[in-house]
Amino acid sequence: MRRAGRAAALLVVGAVLAVLGAGTAQAAGYRYWSFWEGSGTGWTYATQGPSLVRPDDGAVQGFRFSVSEDSQDSAKPRHSPGFAKICADTPAEDGTKRVALVIDPGTAADAPAGETPPALRTACAQVAPDASTAEALASVAKPLRYSSDALLCAISGYPDSGCGEQVSGNGHEAPAASASASPADSAADGSGDSGGSGGGPSAGVLVGVGAVLLLGIAAVVQARRRRG
């Protein structure tokens, strides 16, 4: 009977872990344009939004469209930040600065339903010395689209609609999307923090765990009664 009780307890633990694992696998993410700053041969997730950053002459700035849970797992631009190559055909001029831009619309897997991402491209923006990254981007990648709270939604018209919408773990748009909770907020206000779910279990998953626990407890009690 003791073995029966132990087996029931192990069944409970295994079932709980399985349910929690399923909740993690279906963790929601957000579809958005992330903002990056080039550093040597790599990329660093920007700590401020493009409207706040005022890059120096010779800087490289990157944008990548993808689905991610937060800044920690956000996809980087798929092009090395090489200023010399990107701006090779744009000579320096007095009273201006050159900012190299990498614009990566991402893959078909991250694209909204019915849309095809355009090809990755680079551009060399020649702008005023005090221009922000957002202004540099606007000079070479119109039309840009912003949300009412200044969140960057589209570059060169891609995507056609949507803005930092929440998507389910299988890449489809979640029914209760909330752009205000998106990690894409960093592209507007520079916070870099994620106000989303963080990939934790949902209320439905927790209810499922509770049901499994009740069934497991009942099994243990029944085993003890049989022993008595």
C-alpha cells in the first residue's frame, strides 16, 4: 500500500510538471520591430527608442521584425554592422553626418498572416548632425507608421497593419492582444522592459494544475483507505 501511495504521489508530480511544461511551450510573444545598435561586428539591443538616440557620424543602427517574448530572446538583424561597406558610396559632407542602417523585415515565419516580408536591405542616411535615429530612418525608409503612443509599427510600409500585437506560442495572433504590454515599447520610449506575460503559466494552466492535484490527492487517500 505504501508503494501505491508513493506511485500516486509521483503521478501527481509528473502530471503537474507536464501541465506546466505545456503552458511554457504555448507562451505568448509579440510581433514587432526591435531596435539595435551596431558595436564592432555585433549587435546590442538599444536601451532607448530611436526617437531618443542621436547617433554620431559613422554609427550603425539596426531594425529587425520578429516574434519574441522579450528583449532577451529578440532576434538580431541578420547583417553585420559594417559602416564602411554600407556607406561606401556616400561621401562625407560638411554639416552632415552619415548613419548606416540595417533594415531586416525578418522571415516568413514571423510575418503576419497573408503578408510576405520584403528583402533585408541596408541604407546610408545622410542627415543633420543633431538628427535622431528615427529621423535618419525616415530619410531612407518611408513610409513609416507609428501607433498613437509613438510605437514604431511599420518600416517602408511593412507590415501593412498591426503594431506589437501579442501572438500565441504557435505564431498566430492571440485573441486578447495588448500592444501596451509589448516589449516593443522599448522602440518607442526606450524602457527595454517587457510588460507582457514573461512566458509564465496562464490562469487556465494553473486551473489545470489544481485539477490534477485534486485527482492525485484523491488517489493517495484511496490507497490509504485500502491499506487500512
